Amino acid sequence: IILGASGSDSGSLKYNLKELNRIKERISKINLYLMISRDIDTFDILSDLAKYSYNGIDCAMFLNDAFSPSRMITNPYDVFTFDNIAERNIQTKRDIIRLSHKASDADSLSRSIRHPRLTYGLMYKRDWVSDYPEDYLNIYSNCNIVYSDRVHACVAGIIFGKKAMYFGNSPRSGLLSRVLGDKPFMERPVSADLSFIENEKKKQLDLKYLKYYRP
């Protein structure tokens, strides 16, 4: 069983067909019972390789079922998370919290704390680096807008009712298109129809060939 299947993670919005053909060849050799995709392109390309296939949504869309945010007492703020490209010139009247999801940044921060005479620059570029995902989810769920080159940073915003704008170039952004439809999330901040997402989640959990079990 493959849940949240995605066909590629190359640096282009277009799927690499050579890579996909190699993946299809590998998958065709295993006894794949169920494939639930997280974007429509993956479903169209890989759906015939499993006994059952479903045009599903990304597993991260269930974040709001697994995590209850704590209310932050702070001024209104936006989140900037740019780990792979230079931060864009974005105008906002709200405060800004800059996050990093890179392990190398966390390592640099620990080194700069242990050796204060060494300058790594991280603390001048990022406001928060943490080993705990709950820290990030609290920050994303309490903000106004998420601006990021990371797909799942955008997911962490929209699934808690916030707006997000994506600046990357990964085909993984197809998982955003799956729930945002034609909304121009690469052109301006947009919010999701949470009732639509909840309905998609329910349909996925109700699949006859995938039983949801809670002890």
C-alpha cells in the first residue's frame, strides 16, 4: 500500500518522464494492492499499477485532526520560510517571523551558541529553529499568511485556516493544486475551502478497501 503517492521531486513543475518511467517499472514488479495519490498528475500516471487506486489528498491535510494549536499572545504576524531560495521582497504591515526547517541551520545555531565569537549569521536570518514540529505548527496556525518555498509550510498554514503563497518550483506543489483547485497560490496568498478538504478526507477514510482503525 502506498499512501500519499507522488511521482517526482525534481526541480521543475513538469514531471520528469524518464524518472517516472523508471518508477513505474519498479512499482510494476511488486504486488501493489492500493495506491492513494496526493496529486492528480501522479494518479493519472500511476493509477494502473495497483489493484485499487484513488485520487486522494496529501497525508498532511490531516494535521488539524492530529494537532490542537495553542493560542499565541502576540501582534499579528506573517511567516517567511525560505530555505532553498533567497527571501522574496514581500511587503507586509504585520510583524514577520522567519522560520528555518533545515537541520544545517539548527547545527549552525548550536555552534554559534557554544562559540559566541564565531559568526554564522543564522540568528540574523531566522527567528526560530526547533527540533519539535509542534513549535512550527503553533507558529503557522496562529499567523495571518505563510510565504514559503516549502510546500508543506504552506499546507501547515492553509489547513488551519490561514492564507499561503508558494514560491518554489517543485512538482510537489501539485498536492496544493489538489485542494486549492485553480486558486493562484503562486501569484498571491490564498486560503483553502476547509469544508471541501474535510469532505475529501472523509471520502478517503471511507474507502471500502482501506479500513480506518482506532484502538
